[in-house]
Amino acid sequence: MTAPAYYSIRDVCDLLVISRSTVKRRLAEGLFTRVKIGGSVRIPRAEVDGLMPRKRRRVA
């Protein structure tokens, strides 16, 4: 399965481990691009992927 081209606000919260109010504030400040699809706010995947925390490798 491939990742969607756009994420919902909830998806961004989960992926970046930040609150809904932080996402909305960043949208209002213009730090995230807002795209309206069918009346819903979406954020482009490319923007979010660049901000996602990298997975840490465990050292045994």
C-alpha cells in the first residue's frame, strides 16, 4: 500500500507527534501548505515527510 498524497490534520498529528492545535497554528502561520479537498483541509505528503522524526536503530 502506498502513502496518500495528502494527510489530514489528524494524520499529521500522529506522524509528527504534535497536538491538533500546533498543526492548526502552523497552518495559520503559513508553515504548512493548506489544500482543501471536498471541504476537508489536507497537507501535502512531501511537506510532512520532511519533518517526520527518523527511526532510531537499536544497538544490541
